[in-house]
Amino acid sequence: MIPRYSRPEMSHIWELENKFNIWREIEVLACEAQAELPDADITAEEAAEIRAKAAFSVERIDELEATLNHDVIAFLTNMAEHIGEPSKWVHYGMTSSDLGDTALCFQMAQALDIIIEDVRRIGEICKRRAFETRDMFCVGRTHGIHAEPMTMGMKFGRWAWAMHRALERLTFVRKQCAVGAISGAVGSYSSIDPAVEAYVCEKLGLTPDPLSTQVVARDRHAYYLATLATTAATAAEIATEIRALQKTDTLEVEEPFTKGQKGSSAMPHKRNPITAERICGIARVVQANAQVGFDNVPLWHERDISHSSAERIVLADSTIALDYILDKLAFVLDGLVLYPAQMQANLDKTRGLIYSSRVLLALVDTGMLREDAYDVVQSNAMKVWDDIQNARDGKTYRELLVEDAACTLTPEQLDEIFDPQTFLRRVDIIFSRLEALSF
């Protein structure tokens, strides 16, 4: 079932109307191709009549399928009702998977075209915001603990590169899935000329599967679903970082909170990161669906249909869900509210501990053994930690180092060390790489 929040461009791809339209086009193209063969039984006039009269009704197909219990035969029967006598050439030499698999690959490519544009849009937003915030200081965190100073621009830049990698994967997987197969019962072209397959695929913008054994091999579909899942995981990673940075105790960023929006039914003061949370939740569905793709790869011999029923769910659901969360992610990133004053306050929260790595290196530069330098740096750091943990107004890390006779650094040297710019003297190379990034 197509969810109510899906975007119409994507949901339309998986509606029966679109699927049957593709089926009709494949069948008509196959007839036209047959008519061009040197020893053709179907005439060009009959092919033209099929083109002119080919039609279907979703309601009539449903009615026929209720009795026939075969969707392709129901479709062909309904087409024949519209075409009349020339319908004998429709589906000539073909099997159900020739029609279904070729159409499905076409739909998969249609869906990817939308996803690719979603990713491009997010990549462009991230790149733009990276340069807007390249000099906006914030603290970097490892294990959730304050590490060293960095800039907000680096976060946006990292996300831009992640979208670029996603774009490369999606572009490649589109080539992998944009194939067609019209090769007959077990893929041997026993009753149909390979020229028909080539003609149909060319008209649809597909590449003929070199050896289909009736079905297009499902490793293609598994790779497709895995790539969608990886893209969803990237979206969830970005959303998770936004959620973490929006916590009241951190509050460096905030997702857009629109006019009239309510945060909580019980606590009117709340402004929750609900969109980012929604992105994370739906991403889990897309990731879980990838497992179905893997399970669908091993089929019995040349073909069975154990994959078909599951694909009708996961391919539509995954593309619709991913399109939705990427659209929401673009909204969040484009309108992400930044609080640089709070970023600075968080930088200062540990009273200078984030400069410990620079102190360590500077002590080593004076000739001190690394082990001895580490003891000086850590012993003073632990005093600051103790004050912070017990909410005492103790001395800063720099003040303790100045008072420590074992610290061989001068106040002037410490001034330079405790300047956040010293950590970022080489970030220009990062942004020069980002400047060259294109979507």
C-alpha cells in the first residue's frame, strides 16, 4: 500500500496504472520489432493496428485475474479485448518474465532517477552550508566526549562527501538494474529472435541481459536494495548527529520548528527533533528490506517466483520511503538553525582540556620524553575533570599548567597552544577538495 505521505512522483511509478502502461509499451514494441524481421509473419499494418488499439483497464484486469489467477494473462486478455484479431501476435514467443522483469527493471530505473536527484539536492545543500560555516568553531567529539576544536563547516562538508559517494553508488547501480530480457521460456530465444529483445530494450533505454535464463538474475535487485539501504543509513547518520547536537545539554543546532508547530501534548516548552527521528526510524525499514533482496537471489534452477511477491512490497516501499526521508533531510539541512554562541560555550565547557593534545606535543618538542609529558598533561587534566564533575569553580587547565613546575612551557607558548586556530591551520586543504566537488 502506498503511504499517504509519499510524494506523487515516486508513488506513481509503483501504481498499477504505470506498470500496465509499461507492459503495454513492451508488448507493442515487441510486435513492431517482430514486424521488421525479414521472415515476419506479423505485418507492419497489424503492428500499427496493435499500436493504435492497445489499451487496458485496471478494473477489468482485476476482474479477470480474480478468475484466471494470473496477472499477465489477465492483462493480455484485456488487451486482446481492445485490439481484436491482431492480438494473436501480442506476446508472441514471449513468457511472463520477459514482460514482468523488463518492466520491473524499467520501474526501478525510474525510481532511481528520482532518488539520484534527491541525493544531488542534499549534496548541494551540504556543500553550500559547509562554506557558509567553514569558520564557525565547534568542539569535535569522539566517544561522545569533547576531543579537539573543529568547525561546523567540516560537519557539513563530511555530509557532502557522503552524498557524493551515495551518488556514485546510485549511478552505478542504475546501470546494473536498467536491463531487459525478452528471451523466452528458459532464456534460449527458442521462439523469439534476439533482435526483438534488442529493439525493445533500445526503445526503453535498457541494456539486454546477456544471459537471462528467463528471469533477470536477482543479484541485480539485491544490489539495488542494498544501495538504497546504504543511502538510507547515510541519511540516518546525518539525522542522528543533528539529534545529538539538538539535545538541551548541547543545543548547537536545531531542526526547523515551523510556525504553529506543537512540540509535546504534555509539555508545551518542547521543541523536539521529530523530523530527524522520523528519518532514522524509516531508514531502518529500508535497511531491513535489503535482506529480502539477498534472500531473493537464490532461485530454483532457471527460475521460480518465490522472489516476485516479496519484490512487489520491498521495491516500492524502499524507494518510496527513501525518497520521503531524503526530501525531509533536505528540508532539515537547508533550514538547520545554528547556535554559534552555544558552540563557543561548549568549546569552553571543559576549561581548556580540549587543548591537551597540543600541550603534549609541545612538551615533547622541548625535549621531554613522551611518557613524562603525558604524566604532566594527564595529571593536571584530571584535576580539572574532578572540578567539573563536582561542579566546583576550579582553575582552568592553562592556569594549572602555568603553576606546575614540571611543565616546561612558557606562558607565551601556552597562549599559542590554547588558540583554537592552531588546530585548524591546515583545514584549507579540506575546503579546497570540497570546492572541487560537483553534483
